Amino acid sequence: MKLYLKTRDFSVSNETFELHWHEELEMLVTLPQPKNLDAYYESDDYISHTDAKTSLTDRLYQAVKRVNLKNKLQLVDNQKDNNKSILDIGAGTGDFLVTARKAGYDITGVEPNARARQLATNKGIVLQPSIANLPEKRFGSITLWHVLEHLPNLDDQIKSIVSLLEENGTLFVAVPNFKSYDARHYGAFWAGYDVPRHLWHFSKKAVAQLFDRYGMQVVAIHPMWFDAFYVSLLSEKYKRGKLSLVRAFLVGLQSNLAALFTKEPSSLIYCIKRRK
């Protein structure tokens, strides 16, 4: 693999990491991949493991999250074979499962971070620390909202996840898109890289080929329009050392406009089913 770019962990360690180009899959791989990855999540700035609303970026994140939760659940509801059982992997503080439970879903969740699990428990959501702790059952829907890029031993993880899906079930995988306009604009400062927590950086070809190995096919791809604005806001902070709402909004808007033609928005949701 060839060196694509060098970037830093802007939120925890300030260490330098490299992104290497995997030509066959058209994806990027973070190197080195630390063995003690848990240490890189121990930060109040890692907002998906908290319910923080103190800073401006916290409040914006929570506002966008509320809108995204409804959109995500609607996407799950739209599946014809939906049997109302759902497994959320990387459930964070449990907000998606709270939303799904209110809609009548039989919910199950996995979250390795102890602090996030405790916050979920306070909302009445009991999360398992790993897939290995799940009961022996299959699910009509399995969701990974910005989670796949975090998983070590990627092939083994995908194989395990697929085995938990019912025959007519659907996987929903949301990941950042390094081929977006905002990724090219910010380069090494793009918040979507989020090294070393993001171990992998996917293209459409990569997602299709990785799941094809296990008899799965991508049946639909949906943009996450709000991500361009939030990711641009963080990227501005990383690049300039301060927030710039106006500049971030303009870059996010430009990214979404470009995606109307390139079909490469800041983040994508892949709907994946068993190949027939």
C-alpha cells in the first residue's frame, strides 16, 4: 500500500498517523493501528460516548443527532421485510434505540465503552459490551451508525455481523466518505479521518467488495446531508484552531452541492442484504 497522506489525532493524543491507499479495494487504511485503542476514546471531546451540551459544537451535534435519529428510523421502517427486531452495534449512549423502542421495535444494542453504556442505562437501555454477549438469535435489522470504520479485524467482524442477520434482514452501515468535496478541501485536517479511532476509510467499491465476500450486496445508498456541515465545523477547528460557523457552513454547502453531481457526499448510508 502506498502512502496517501499524513494526519494527526486532533482530539486526544496529537500523535501522527498515516493513511495508506489499498488499491484493490479503493480504501484507506490507518497505520499504525494501536493495540490500546480504548485509550484513544477516553476524552470528553469524544461526543458519541457522552451527552454533552456544553460547547457550541456539542449543541450542534445534539441538534443534528435528533434530526438524524428520525431519518435513520424512517429508513429502517421503509424495508418491506422488516420484522421489528433491531440490533444497534456501537450504540453509544443509546439514543437510536430509545427512538426505535418508542416506535415498537424489539431492541438490542452493543457498546464497548463503559461510560456510554452507563448513560444508556440511565435511559432504560441495557447494552451488551460485545457481540459475544448477545443471546442466540437473529435480527431483522442491524445498524452500524458510523461504527464500521472503528472495528479492528474487519473481515472477522463483518462475518460475525452477517451471521446475526435474518435471511431477509437488512444491514444499515453509515460511514464517512473520503471521496467527498469536504474531505478533499480539508485534506489532513478533515475530521472524517479521526485517526486512530477510524481504522478504515471506505469508498463505495470497498463497501461493496467487503460485504460481497459474505454473500451480501448493497441494494441502496443514501446521503447524510447534515454530516457535511458538522464535519466541516470540526475540520475548521482542527485547521485554524478556532470555530468558524460561516466558513464551515459554506464548505458544507459546497460539498452537498458537489455531491448532487458526483454522488460523493460527506457520509453515506449503505443498505445491504443477502444476495439472492
